Amino acid sequence: MKRLILVTSPPASGKTYISKQLSKTLKHVVYLDKDTLITLSKQIFKAANEPYDRSSKFFEENIRDYEYETIVALALEALEYDDIVLINAPFTEEIRDLNYINNLRTMLKEKNARLVVVWVETSIEVCKQRMIARNSDRDTWKLAHWDEYIADCDFRIPTSLDDPKIIDDLLIFKNSSDQEYNESLKKIVEILEKE
């Protein structure tokens, strides 16, 4: 059966690195990164004469949901051509919205595919250090308003997605140290290759 893998977590948890490593290790994977759409989003800010701010009300109302809609549409199309599509994106709201998840599962069923969520679990302090190190303009507001930003981040594992009868519906990738990363990569690849 085909699979859509969502690698998800709050920003700077290590999603991109983990997503790329999983995509390189597994066979027949199409890798999609929502950040690829940022170039288009920046143009929307420019065309609307709005300052570039991915934490703004303008972004939330006019861009955010369309980025997710687009990347999922690309993934569903890619499943016509390969066995696994992996999306690297936070899915911060969607991952806790059971209606969204159930609708996505229904769309996947039509493609003879199922959903796998890989939740990247990283300590808040490690996330902050990684955000500083990556020095990206998308993090400027977050770092300048760290306490306000982090208060809105949900680092809890989305356990409502876990069905005990399904081994790979929710996989936890621990990523606060090199040892955790190595152990998690090995374990998750073994689970995904078994199915």
C-alpha cells in the first residue's frame, strides 16, 4: 500500500534534516518541502504591498492555508507515480484537527494509500539554538519575541492520531541529541521498511 508520510513538529525541531535522511534511506520516495513555496509567498507579500512577515495576520489570512493546500495537492498527485510521498512541513494546526486528518485519510484511501505521521520530538532549548544557528529571515520575529512565540507552540505529541492496532500511523522521532537521532532513524526506517 502507498503512503503519505508527514514529517511534522514545531519549527527548528530538525524536520528538514530528518525528512531528507528518511527520503534518502527509504525506497521509492517523492520528497516535498513546504518551504519551497516561500518564494511564491514572498511574491504575494510584495504584490500586496505588505511587509514580509510570516507571523502576521496578513500571512495567516491570505497565504498560510493555501501553502498547505498546495503541498498536499502536489503529494496526492505524486502518489499516482510512486509508492511514498514525504512532506516536510510543521502542520501545526492540521495535525491536531481530527476533521482535517480524517478528510486527508479519506482522500488517501481513494489513492490506495494511508497516512503516516512522523512527529519530531525536540527540546525547546535545542529548537531555539537551531533557529539561531540557521539564521533565516522567517525566524526574525520568532526570536525577537521568543516568549510570545513559544507560548503559542504546542510541543505535545499528537497522541490522538495513534491507533494502537496500527504500528506506523504515529511514529516519534526523538531528536534532542545525536544519540536520540541515530536510534530513532534506525527504528523508524525498520518500521517503514517492514510494512
